[in-house]
Amino acid sequence: MSSLLPTLHPVFVSQLPADPELSNTCRSVEHAAYSYVPPTPTKFSKIICCNNELAYTLGFSNAALQSTEFSELISGNNLLSKMQPYAMNYGGHQFGQWAGQLGDGRAINLGQYLLPSNGTETKEYATLQLKGAGQTPYSRRADGMAVLRSSIREYLCSEAMYHLGIPTTRALSLTLTGEEVVRDKLYDGRAAYEPCAIVARVSPSFLRFGSIQLPSSRGDLGLLKQTIEYSITHDYPALIPESGVIDKSVYLQWFTEVCERTAHLIVEWMRVGFVHGVLNTDNMSLIGETIDFGPYGWIDNFDLNWTPNTSDAAEKRYRFGQQAYIGQWNLFQLGNAIYPLIEEAEPLQALLNDYNHVYQKKWLTMMQAKLGLEAKREDSTMDETDLLLCKELEKVMSLVNTDMTLFYRHLATFSQQTNITDHTVLLSHFTTCFYQLEEITPEYLEQLAKWLGKYKTRLSKQKNTDEQRKDAMNKVNPCYILRNFQVQEAIELAEQGDYSRVLTLAELLKTPYQEQQQYQQFSVKRPNWATNKFGCSALSCSS
Ligand code: AMP
Ligand code: MG
């Protein structure tokens, strides 16, 4: 019988060198970009969420999505002929230290879908990868499984990110497998069985900074060159010159692009208050996508020092306000890794220095949009007055516990006619944005009024009406984000067999900028009960 499913092509494996060893045992894998390994069969395959919209773009029909063939595919039980599942080999710096070989310890790639032609000659592919599909040669001492809780977090967050308009890997499905594993969720010695699940995720490329770093660290220039050239050919084809010759100058352009995309990505995270939590170089995508949703979190009260990752609580290396710098630190490691192909430090150093300027410029443009400030598009210089206004707002938001998401939506409805000297008017306009009303002293209101005064002056220099400004601001300031307590509530229900909240969140996060009457209960600040609850403000890293 012919398959209902679209064909997966073995593009990655046909173009990069394989590990010749086929046994599924943990080992050091040299001179190879991946190891062949099949997913571990599961007890059953119960689909909790399926992303039909994404599935259609990959070539799935409705009939295919209803089929057992499909549900078995996304749990790794349906190994089609010609499929050559593989785990990728990469290294990485973890928390600032070189960790050597890491690799896909629990992710198995099934192959590539050819996407519909975009009118150009370049073929575009999307890789289908199963996260939590069992042990691989890179599992080290871990079990290769993902628990339901972390899989729900990945499914919902990657889709939230996508619909917010931020580059990200996507989630095709979330499937319960019937397997269970023991996890010490709170790191308090109370380990317990938890249900396992698989997220089938999709991206044009799962290559990471660490995919370049590992061959470089081993002096394997052949594999280093092959990997970077694969990335250029598949993900940056516009960089290939007419001659088709990929030389040093193309490598440098590629690095420029990776720097640019990384800066863009982090600016976008700052826009919506996303904190990745584990920005190790193995979790940095070479195409600038958000990848590997672990102990991430979303900002409730604006706090540049916040990290959701409890295992980083002491240093807070990956805190909200340090993500831009970490982006540069990680790019520095990537630059070091390609140095053997460039053989000159200056151009790499210059690009790394540029990152600061590129980031600052993008950040200011993003903040101007958040504040509804019209800016000259072509201007390559920074508007110092706007920059100061934005920085001052961050200070005002940090003075008291202010909900970042609610604040920007309320700023959008702030009328230029408001008499800011009347503190009661200010308080009533912004009151739902504050976490602790006792913090809202006359002194604080004075600071807020002072800033709003400057904001009004700035707004008076542009022609748009309050209504037009509100519409523009509401297009970049989401009404709904994936609040930590909301995903945790959905997880707790799902662990009791009720998946309805997961589905509701998946649905409402499809239109995050638009207020939806039926979802009003979700555009609220973190409630008091969630302040110190596991999963709601601080998260464990165990996944
Ligand atoms: P992460 O911090 O999730 O990016 O993971 C770091 C490394 O640990 C990667 O190489 C993962 O593949 C691996 N890893 C994490 N969890 C597991 C697991 N349960 N089984 C096998 N490998 C894992
Ligand atoms: Mg990872």
C-alpha cells in the first residue's frame, strides 16, 4: 500500500559524513556530523496536540493527519523505507566552560521535507526531529526521554514564539508515548515517575554554534569546512557568488549574517520579555532561531536581573538583561571556531565589535515601536534623545514591581490629554500593571509622571493621533504571552489527563496581539498564589 505521508528526503545525511559505527552505545564520535540511530519504539502514540497549519505546509493532507501512519511517525514507530534517522554531533560551551562533545542525546532526526517552491531555483527543506525519542550515542548517562511537562512547555512556547513573529523552531505535534521515567523535579530527593511525551519539531536547520565548534576544537578542518559550507548552501544560499566558489570572504559574510540574526533574535526576546534560560552555545541556532526550550521563562514584573533557571540562580549568567551580551560572548566562540578557515583575527574581531552597534540600533528601533514613536527609517545614526527616553522608562519600570506586558498595553491607551500632574488619574490608569500597591508612593508617581511628561513632549512632535499610536503599539506589544503560571496550570491539568488547557493556550497564542473576549482571563498579571510556586516564577532545570 502506498503511503499517505509526504516523502522525507535524506538530504543532511547525503551531504555530510556519517559515523561508521552503527551500535547505539555512548561514545566519542570523530570526523562525523551525525550517527545513524533509530528512535526507540514506544508503548503507544496518543496525539495531544497537532499543528495542522504547519503540517499542511510540509505536504500533509487531512487524510494523512488522521492516519495511524502519521501518529506512529511522530512517535518514532513508523520507520518508512528510505528513512535514515540520525542524531547530530555537536559540542558546546555550557555556562562559560567548554564541555566538549554533547550532541543530540534525546533528539532524533527523521529527514527533510521539500517545501513548495518559492519561485527561485533554490530548494528549501525542513527537517523533522523527534525530541524525547530515546537514547542515542550522545545520551551520555541520560535516558533519551522527555517528560510530558517539558514537552508541553516546548510545544506551547515554540508556537507562542512563532505567532509573536519571532524566529523559532516549530512544533508539529505533542504525543504521549505511554512510557514513564523517574525525575527529581524539584531537586529535593523526591524523585518520582513521570509520563513521557515526544514533540515532533521542525526547522530549516538544527545546526548549532556547537556544530561548528566541535570539529574546530578537534582540529578537524575537513569537517569544519564541510559543516559551514552545508550551512551556507542550505540556509544562506544568497551568499554563494556566481562563480559558485565558497572562499574566505563568503565565510566572513556568513559570520556577519549569523551575528545579525543573533542580534535580531535577542532584540525580539527583549521585546516580549522572553528569557531563554540556558544560552549555552549548543543551544544557539546557526540560523538565528529560538531553539531548545528548557527552563525558559517570561517576564511578569519587569526585572533585568531575573532568570527562570534555578541552576543558574547564583551567577544568573543567563538573566533577562544579560542576553544581548551572552549573544556576543557566544558569537565570539563561534568566531574562534571558524578562525582556522579565515586565518586573520582582525575581520572577525571587527564583526564582533559591530555586533554591539547592530544590537543597540535594533534595540532602539524595537523600543521606538513599543512606545509608538515614529522614527526615520533610513537613519543609521542613533537618536540619542529617544535612546535616553527608552532607558529612563526601564528605570521607572524597575522602581516598583511593574508587569511589563500590561504596562505597554496601558501605555498604548494613555491619552496625550491626560493631566499627568493629577496622580490619582495616573494611578487609576496604570493600577492593574502594579504588583504591590503599597509600593506606589507619591514619590514613585512623581517619577512616573516625570517620564510621561517627556513621553508626551516627544509624542507632540509627531502627527499621528492617539488612536493611530495605540493601533501601532498593539501590533508589537502582545496582549498574551505564555505566562509561567499559565503554562504550569496547563501542565498540572494535563498530568491529571485533562489536556483542554494546553489546547486553549495553543489556540489563544495564535493571535497574541489581539484582545479576545473569550480569553480575557489570560491577559492578567501573575496572581499572588503563583509568586513562589514551582514552575510559576522560578523553574527547576530537570527535564
Ligand atoms: P540541554 O541543556 O537540554 O540543551 O541539553 C544539553 C545536552 O544534554 C544535550 O546534548 C542534550 O541532548 C542532552 N540531554 C538533555 N536531557 C537528556 C536526556 N534526558 N537524555 C539524553 N540526553 C539528554
Ligand atoms: Mg540543547
